Amino acid sequence: MVKSQISMPDARAWLAGLSRRGWAWEFLRRSPEYRRAFECRDEGDSSPAKWGLLGFEDPDVDALHADVFWRIEDCAEVLPMALNRDVNLSTGVTLNLEGLSCRVSFLKYEMTSRTDILFCESGRFLQIAILGNGDLSGANLVVPALDGPNSIMARTASLRRLNDLLFNKHMRHVLYPPESRAPRLTNVLFALDGWLAHKPQREIAATMFGNARVEREWNDPRENLRDRVRRAIGYGQALMNGDYRRFLRLTFARRIAAMQGTPRG
């Protein structure tokens, strides 16, 4: 059995609420090539940058519990920031991480002055990349005024999310819309897991659609159910082998960035 297989009885429920960055990790962590690279990470034969990552994360850990730091070059939502030391430019609002209900993880670069902070809550993610040496507790931060046209909206949305998080102390789901194709992608994961475990396609179909439907339709001469299983396996293979990056592209950014006010709740 492949270690990455979904075994939780409520898998469909938590996958339904997973944001796009979570889906990217769910498909990447199933890659045999990535899993081999993770096992050999101390030998230095492969860089996490190949996968769009800042550092290797354990592929046996699902998206609800993994701390996945994406490269800013690969994930438009990563928010670049810098420590502001000019008191004359201070807004009076500082980075206060006390009382947050979400998980907070740090990734510090030993050879540079950059620190990435990852906020995670129930399949929602926010990552900021802070440049500058100094104590981050109570720090005043600034963001670049200029950015690439393909990134500005996504990073404006991330800034909106960060301010909302610091105000409300949790990552409100309204700012992290789940993937609308979650039901289909869940079946694709089931199909991919079955294929990785070398299961017969009929058994994979039963996992996807239930035993009763398979009993009724598996031998239908039109082969609709068989075709759906084959297409799901092929789609899962493509996502696992690199197309997971599509989940790191701009989505919902304009709507999130345009939201008004900072309501509680």
C-alpha cells in the first residue's frame, strides 16, 4: 500500500474545504520521484527548488498538517515584505503573532537575512517572506510598491489576508475559497492512489463510486465507468508529475483584494 493513500474516513469532508495550495501538495507528495528525493535529501543530489519548494517536506504528511513553504518564484501568493527601521515611515501597526489560533511555522535562511513565516489553519495557507535582520516580534513591515503584472493582484490579496488574520486572530474561510472542483479532484486522488498501489481498475472504481454503482455499470458495453476511471488515473498522473503547479497560479485574487472592511468573525 502506498503510504500517501487517503485513509481517513472523513477524507471527502476535509478535502472539500482544501484551498488550492493544499491540492498542490496533495498531488506533489504522491510523486515517487519526489518521495525518493526526500529520502535522499541529505545527500544533496536534488534541490527542493525543482519541485517549487523552499525546503523538503515529509510526503507522508497530508495538507492539513504539513508545513509546505513554496518558492516565491513559483507561488504568486507568497507575500514579499521587508523590515522597516525608519520610525518616520512607521504606520504604528506591527507584526503581532500573539493569540493567533492558526499554526505558525518559520523558515530561516542561515546565509541570508530572509525569514519566511507560514500560517496554516484547516487547509488554508498564507506565507510571507520577510527580508531584513532583527526581531520580528512587534516589527513594522513594508511591502514593495512595484511588482510584476502577474503577481500584483495575488500579493495584494495576500496582504489583505495578513491584515485580516492579525485583526481577527484566525484565518477566515471567506478569504480562502475552496477549490470548486474538489469532488472531482477527490476522485482523482482515489484513482491515483489505487494506481500507485497497483489495484485493479474495478477496485479503484468501487472506491470512487461505490460498490453498488460498480455492480450495475461496470460491464455496461458503453464502458462509461471504465473510461472515467482511466481518465481519472491519467489526470492524476499529470497533476502528480508537475501539473500541480497550476494550483499555485492566480485564483480569486481580484475578489479577495477588493474586499472592504475588516469584520470580525
